[in-house]
Amino acid sequence: MTETYTPPKVWTWDSESGGKFASINRPIAGPTHDKELPRGAHPFQLYSLATPNGVKVTVMLEELLAAGHKGAEYDAYLINIGEGDQFGSGFVDVNPNSKIPALMDLSGDKEVRVFESGAILLHLAEKFDAFLGPKENRAEMISWLFWQMGSAPYLGGGFGHFYAYAPEKWEYPINRFAMETKRQLDVLNRQLTENKYIAGDEYTIADIAIWSWYGALALGRLYEAAEFLDVESYEHVQRWAKEINDRPAVKRGVMVNRSWGDLDKQLHERHAAEDFDTRTQDKLEPAAE
């Protein structure tokens, strides 16, 4: 950087500050417009987008269904964050933080809203007593789940922002967050040296949460940064990422609420298992209002 920034005494919002998401970022909460959310017939209503945080939940729901938990059937509706759908009044009612994913659990006597991807994973795992790992190892598994929730902002909001989305490439923040991202990859690589999965021998919600970010990074799917970060050098992360990537439920989960890339990898809305096999253009496009 060639110029030194002197912070003002009182920060004020510059809505023209630039960057890929400048048009939707703002320093205040609450809805910007009235818009009800659609509802389907299933016990779980998901409002999301196939970013890493969104993928966590669709993979989890598909894994539950694959494991025979029929009560995990769900409707998934696409929330276009680039268009500001997350600021609609209905979405804000489900998630006051206006971030995807957001889930409504309609399976009981009382409707329950759940937001924050890690909270949704834990809610579903406890509800179906699935993908929690051995009870005697629960603290280890939850520790890794919380590790992901605390670490991913450095990868996404830090490295991803300055490397891929900022209006200019600045050396200091890119170097700072690249260093931290590689440190986190090394943490995972060391953990996976003697463990099949993140918390031991069993596949858990910790794996689902971490794979959605760091597995995608290791497989070259985030920020076009695989070569820059030398992700191939983390051999144990690579083994783990590829093994999870091959799971049928994961292959389905990453398609749900995806609205970019190859059409054969997109399913904008999901209302039944058959949607994966009968994907017409009608099902690729969100329902007209």
C-alpha cells in the first residue's frame, strides 16, 4: 500500500465504498421491504443460498434423509443475497441478522426458528440424534464445530474479501489473511493425520461444517485461490475433502439453492427427492410471484 489511512474521529457509512457486495452491505439491521416467505408442505422450511454456510444445512438434511430419517424432509427456497432478499420482512422475522441460512422447524406443536449455520446443524443433529459421534467424544466434536464457526470469518470475510472481492488488491490484508488461512489448513492437516474424520472415526456435523468451507477450498472451489494457497500440499485435508465429496448426500446437498455455474449442478428450489432426477428449467427457476 502506498498511502496511509487515517481513521476519522467518528466513522460514517460510505455507501459507495466499492467491492462486490457494496450494494447490499450496510451498518444497520432490520428489513428494507415487505416480503412474505413461501412455505411448503414439509416439516422443515429452508431459506438459503449455496454458499459454504448454506451448503452446510442442505448437506445435513440430505445426509439425514439418506440415513433413513424421513422426518427430515424439507422445502428449500432460494434467497438471492445479491438482490437483497435477506432484507425482506419475512426473512428478517426468521433471521434478524439477515444472513443465510435460516430454517423454520414446523415439526412440533410450536414453530421454531433457527439461524446461524452451526446452530442449525446442532439443532438437527440433536433432534434426530444423528451425526453427533460417540457421546464420550461429544466435547471434542463440538469443539471442532465451534472452531469452524470462529475460524471461517478469517477465510471468508478476511482472505476471500481482500483476495477476491475488494475493489483493489492490497498487499497487507491479503498477506495477513493468507497466513491465517494457511495456518488453519495446517491445523486441520495435523488433526487429520491420525483421524479419519475431524473428531475421530465417525463422520459428524463437525465434518459437514468444516468441509463446506475448507473442503471446498482444498478442492479448488473458493476464490480461485487453490494455487496461491498451495492447497495440494495439505495431503490429509485433501484425502478427507475428496472422501466427503464422494458421498451421494453431499453431491445432492451442494446442488440445492445453487444459482450459478453449470446448469447440471444447480437446483434453485428443492421440494422432493425426485427434483434431483427431474430437473427441468421450471425447477431451476424460482417460482414466479
